[in-house]
Amino acid sequence: MKARIFCALVAGILVAGLALVAVEASAQEQGEGDSDSVGIARSPNNGPGDAQEVEVFFDELITKQLRDEHVAGATVAIVKDGRLVFAKGYGYADREQHEPVVADRTLFYPGSAGKLFTWTAVMQLVEEGKLDLNADINTYLDFKIPDPYPEPITMAHLMTHTAGFEEPWALFVEDEQSILPLREFLIRYMPQRVYPPGEYFAYSNYGTALAGYIVQRVSGEPYEQYVSDHILKPLGMEHSAATQPLPPDLADDLSEGYHYRDGAYDAKDFEWVAAAPTAPVHTTATDMARFMLAHLQNGEYGDKRILHESTALDMHRQHFTHDPRLPGMAYGFLTSRENDQHIIAHDGESARFSTILALLPEEHTGLFVSYNTPFDARQTLSTFLDHYYPLKEKPPSQLPANFHVQADRWTGTYISTRVAHTGPQKIISWLEPEQVSIGSDNTLQVGERRYVEIEPDLFEQLNGERLLTFREDSQGRVTHLFWGPFAFFKAAPYQTLRFQLPFVLVCQVLFVSTLIVFPVAYLVRRWRGTGGAPSQAPRAAHWLAGITSALNLMLLAWFLLVLLEYAQTYVWPTGTVSTITRLWLLGVPLTLGIVVLAVLAWKDRYWNVASRVHYTLVALAAVVFVLFLSTWNLFGL
């Protein structure tokens, strides 16, 4: 399609030379407008500078996504060389009312991409001398973060997500009434510190909320007011808000958020975030273009400046990496190198919105795209880069001949450092581990990607640019996998759900059999008229096993429904989970009783051998299930 457009343009110019004059005049007129006007047309070989070509590209791409991925709507903004090149909305903000997405009017929810406003606020206070990036954060708090490690947590650790917090996964709530004051939230939901500060990247919503509270404390202004007065207003982001609920004059312009299920779109008008600094803004594509331009111009937008140039440059510079050969973290931005371009970016994901904001500082280019239906927005960034900054062909990687000799030490299951360790949310964190195996062609297989070793312990993706490496302990055993800023620790096989779930399934089968076998045996005895009433101990054994089995089956079904609901809403039902885990705690004395009665059954020969074997297996299943629940913190202790 792009080729046809260019051919038509060339033909038009050859037929009528005046067309060139008209284009130049139009471009000059646009260049004399404000900083949001469309720039002079450029060839795609020089990036996304031609507004018409960019529109054709996104019209084709986004329209296909809306159709094939069942996305309700999307909004896009492209900036380059100091000006807005392109902004457009696609699909519907409200499907029922057939209300279209409009780039400069429809508000979307960028989710965690909005963390960049929190980090920008921090840097403003740093340049004012009110914050020291290397000071203990307890200096700025009116409550204390415990110190299990010698090194204190600093603001620099918060900004690079290396403070060492576990991830509690309690970011969204059901309604406005569930939102706590920020200080109360930070105290009530304080996670454990599980890594030494500065050692591992472990993305932390709590750490960002903590930074936002420090902004509030140091500035003397409520967090939302600070962001509005010091970032949104100076940039002229008049159709954006850092408050929830939204101001009345903006509420009607907020896009619905959608889930597509079973051929239908389920809509929700607002998602409530438990701690505002973690995902603070609702905004339009054109307003986000202003924010991107300010960062691409090192803090300056028009006649306003939100950061000094030196501060902005420091914010965009990489400050943490697990390996100097890998990209890592700037202050708030994730750094990467894709299609041979240096990129600083942040994505955002809620239950119903997906967003990517990516800046290419060396190309003075920025991309913002947001969807009001779950979708991997990074796919759009990859397609954008392939189109405007195609990767130059490189010679194929050479596969090492002796790779298989040492390959086994890398294989195994790796878990993201962004996990809960101490709460019942732990089971969510471990659902999608990284599996590392060896391919038949001497490549390292990580998920769906294949890698070849290019340096000792450094691997490059085949037909791609991603690099990964490993870390060993003092005994030479591989302990961690790293790619980009992301870190994964190696788990023993018995620690994984993949290993444990077959045992759990067997336990459930035995629990079901208890609820079938014992009543059937009782009815058979009654029908045959054989034997009198069972003695007290055998009768108690049957009842105890039946109650324990029913309790475990019902609570597991309930918990699975809770996990399914969480996957759809991202709202962790604290009260419901607390009830389930407390009820599961009853299983401990019940299981102990079953074990004792199983021993007595063999000692006193309550039943025939087959019945005793079955009861013993049920007792063993109860023990195994208790161990499983304990491993995943599913007891209400």
C-alpha cells in the first residue's frame, strides 16, 4: 500500500509540477504554526515525518488489530523533531452509543505508563534540592520502612525498581469507597523486603506509591495537586487529570474499558487504583504528545520547562543493569536497544486498557498508543520500528559445536523476581515461569524464542536483538537469568506448580472418592443387612475424612473462581481470600485427626484391607494438600 501511494505521488508531480509547489507551501505554513502542528513531510527512510504516510500506516495497522484482536478502540500520537506529526483515534470509546475515539478529546487510561509523571515529579524536587536521590527514604517518611539489610533504600532504588520489595499485587480496587488515604495504604499493605537494595530489578507498584507519598511530603502539596500544577498545567495538558474520580468536565470524555468474551464486549466505565502514584493519569493522545515532546526536548515544551536540561538527561541515562552488556533502567524509564535504536519506554496495563509510551531520543521521535481492550501494545511498537527503522541484515549467528557439553546447567524453570513471597498472591506470580531448554539445533530455547551463545554466558536471539545472560553462585551453579532489566531466579523442580499440580490433582480425586465410597459402602451394608452399626472410632473416621474432603474441594473451587475473577479485573479480593485461607486453616487439625485414625484403622483393623488402604491414601492426600497450601501461603496465619 505504501508503494502505491508513493507511485501516485510521483506520477502527480511529473504530470503537474505545481503540486510540488503546493506541498512545499503547505509544509511551510504548518511549520509556522504552534509546536503541535504537523512537521514537514519526510520519507519513511528518515522515520515517521510524513503525516500522510504515517496515517496510512496506522490506518492499516490499527484497523487490522481492531478487527482481528476484537479491540474496541485505540488512540495514537506520534511526535518527531519537536512537533506533533500525527494523532488519531480508532474504533469506539463507547460501543453501545457508537461514540468514536477522538485523539484530542477521548481520555484513555495509560495505567503504569503514568508512573513517568511520578518520576518526573521526583526529579523536579531533586533539582530544587528538596530530595537527595542517595538518601535513606526513611529520612522523608513519617513512618518507617524496616531495615532487614545493612543498606538503606534510596530514592534512586525506587526509581530503578531495585528497592527489593516483593510484589503484593494489590493495585486495583472495586470502587471509590475502597480507596484508602495514601499513607494508610502504604502502612497497611507494606510488602516484605526480600532482596538487598540495588541487587535485582523487581518491578514494584508499592515502591512507586512510596515515591509519590514522598513527593507529597516534601512538596507540602497533595500528590494529585502537585502533578496537576507542576506537570499537566505547564505542558497545557488541559484534557488530562491526575484525580479519581475525574472532574465532571472530563468524565463524559473517558473511554469505556472493554473485555471481549464469548462474542460480546463487556464494558466498565472506570478502574479505581488503590494508590494514585502508581497509575495517576487519565489523558488523551494529544496531551501525551506534549509530555513526550517535553522529555524529548530535555524538559522544555514551548516556552515552558518542567525539568532542567541536565536533570532530564540524567533521568534518561541508564543507572542500573544486571550486566553491562544488557540494557537496564534509567530513572523511571526502561531502556532497550531495538532495531538498532536506543529506546526509553514504559508500558501500562490494567484489566481493560493497554498502553505503550516509547521515546527514541537519538531520533527525536516518540510513540504513544493506548487500547481500551486488553492487547499487547508492544506489538505495535515492534511493528512501528520494523516499518520506520528496519533492522539491517546481519550475518547469521554461528552455533557453537560444543554447546551441548555445558548446556544442561542453564536449563530449568526461572521465576521473575517480581513475585509475592509471603502472601497468598504468590500463586499468581508463579503461574507463568520462563522455561529454558536446549533445542535440537544447539540453541537455547527460552519460551518461544531461540538464542545462540555469542560470548561466554551471553546469548543473542536468533533473528532478533534480545540478549540474555546468566549468573552463577560461588559453587558455579546457575542461579539467575537476565534479559533487559528483567531478572529471574532459578527454581528447583519441586518448587514449581508444574511439578506440584499432578499431586494436587490426585489429592482431589481421592477427596472425591471419599465422598462417593463411604456413603456407597454405608448404603451397601444397609441393603445387605450385614453388620451392625459401626463402632464410634470407625464412624468418626468416616465423618472426619468426609468433612475434610468436602472442605478442601469446595474451598479449592472457590479459590479458583477468585483467581479467574482477578485475571479479568486485576482487583485482588482481599476479604474473600482471607475468608478462604482462614477456613483452610481448619484443615490442619482435621488432617491430623485423619492421620491418627488411619493408624488406628490398621492397629484395630476397622475395615477390610482395601478399605484401610483407601483411607490411608485419603489421609496421605490430606497431608500433601496441607503442604501444598503451606507452600503457597494459603493458610490464614
